[in-house]
Amino acid sequence: MGHKGTRLRVLLLITEFPRWAAARHWSYSVQLGLEEGLAAHDIDVFTIASPWLGTVRDIIAGKRFDQVWADIVHSPLDRDLLEWLVGVAPVRVALIGESLEYTDSESLQSPLYGNRRRLVEERLQFCTHALAVDEHDVDNIGRCTSIAAMWWPQSIPAKYVSREAFPDGSSPATFCGSLYGDRGDWLCHPQLEPLLKERHSPETATLYPFAFDLLQYASRHMGIEWLRNRVVSRAWLAVLRSIRRRCFRRWLRSLRQGGAVVNLPTLLKAYPGRVVESMAAGRPVVSWRVPNRPRTEALFAHGHEILLFSRENPDELADHLTRLASDRSFSHGIVEAARLKLLRFHTMERRTHEILMWIANGETPSYP
């Protein structure tokens, strides 16, 4: 896939947020998980986190790459930097980890949502390929641009998929995420209140959030010579990897403490990372049925690998949680079927291989 006799060289530009309060919601699998997936295929990966984009020219001076993979939604990529990246690699892959279409009411929650499509379309001009988590965005990119676009369902490195026995479903189900929109109403619903509890990320009681914030603070206040130093950037990234991976393992362990994990309605019109992460942790997943996304719904079989409920029907969610709590055999069956589906079709190693094959020969993967 690289030059004859050489390893493929990929420059991976990942997003990192300035504070853990925001960073904790960003899935490992759309960030450093990609690094793990590429490395599994003996790819020569050079990773740069967004705080270092201002000096990326100095850090990779003299290097050339076969591909650039870059988050074009959250990273601070100005036009000058995007133009420079065109000369860095012939293949430039846009990572689109958010939906691009929002209703008027959703856009009112933040001006970022209303401007997101325009921002992404401006940045796509400098890319040759696009990976989008929302299946509708893949279709729109294909209609409106000459860029090759691929649907990018979430995955997880295989080593994180639990093979251990899991506890019974006697504990309430858990929801882990931000309480925007009507999510708080779901948690307070009379039928759901005894069955569903909010769970906070487990690292909040550790020093990891402080260490993360301190690391980001250091990157913002280093002198320019330090920011240009390749050794310093590698050391900074090594500390980031350590914090992220330790927090991710804690997160997966914490998911096992509930009888099930619920994916409440989201602004993202796709399954977020927490769906596959919860399956990997060995918990049954109950998710809202994402409207008008048939390929997303087909990723996991309702009633066999996942349970789905309508946004308009809290009673349906309550029925699912009640059955999971009372029928241990059914709960275990959901978990085992989802685990096997993950290992067969939704590991990061498989996903990155599919992406690389698609870039190389246009072979679009299917997700049974």
C-alpha cells in the first residue's frame, strides 16, 4: 500500500480538547484508537495532536507521507495549513466524527451546529477522501463534491473487547453522557426513574483530569522553540497516550457496573462510541432508534444483539430494561451475540483495514 518495499506512511492529525470536561466525551476510537488500528497493519504512523498544529511544519520538516488522516470538524485547521497539507501527501482523508445536519431546534443549542456543514465543506476542498459517521452525510458528500466518501461506523480495538464473565442484571441500567436536550426528562420519567441511573465517568475521583488539564496548559504556555521541538512533542504525546488509555480502561470497567447501558437520543445521527464500548464491556445495550438511518439500524440486530426504542415511547425503553433485569438468560444472550458481532465486524483493526483497502482500490465495505 506504500511505495514498493516500504511501509505506508500516514500522518494522523487528532483532535484534543483544552480541558478534560470537554475531552472526556470524545471517543477514544475516533482519536488514538485510530493510531492503534493503523499500527496493527504495520503502518508507519506519525501522530500530531491539535495543540501542536501551529508548529507541525517544523515538527515534520523534511518528512513526506503517503496519506494524511485529519479530523476536519474540531481541529483548528486554517486555510494556510490545509493548503500546506496538500503538498505533504497525495491522499488526504477527512475524518468527520459528527453529524453535519441539524434541525432548527438543535441548531439553537449552539451556533456551532448551524455552521458545521459550511465549515466542513470548506475544508473538504483540500481532501481526497472522507470518512463520515453519519450515513446521510456520506450520500450528501458524494452528491455535492468529487470526493470519495465512505461510511465510518464506530469500532473498538480488539484487545478491549471483554472475554470475562459479567455480573447479573440486578443493578439499574446506566446512562453515561451529557444531559443536553430532553435527556434529563428521560431520567426523571416515572417509569424509568427506578430502572435508569446517570453514571459519571470514573476518572473524576482520580488525578487524571488534573494531569490532562496540566498537560494542555503546558502546551499553551510553552515557548515557540519548545513547541517546534520534535522530542518535546513526542514526550507530550506519550503522556497524553498514557492518560487517555488509563481513563479509557477505567471507563470500560465502569460500564460493567450497571445492568445495561442506555444510549439516549443524541445530536449525532449515528451510534456513538459508547454503543460499541458498552458491548465490548460485556453489557447489553439499549439504544434509541436513530430516525431515517436504515444502515445504522442494521448494524446490530434488534432483539438479538441490541434493543431499540422509539424517541416518542419511554414505555418501550422501560419494558426493555424490565425484561433485561428479570430475564438473565435473555440478557446474557444479547451480550454474547453483540460480543461476537464486534469481534467479527467492528474491531478497529478490521475497520482500518477496510478503510485502507477502500482508499487503495475503491472497495466499499459492507457491515452485516
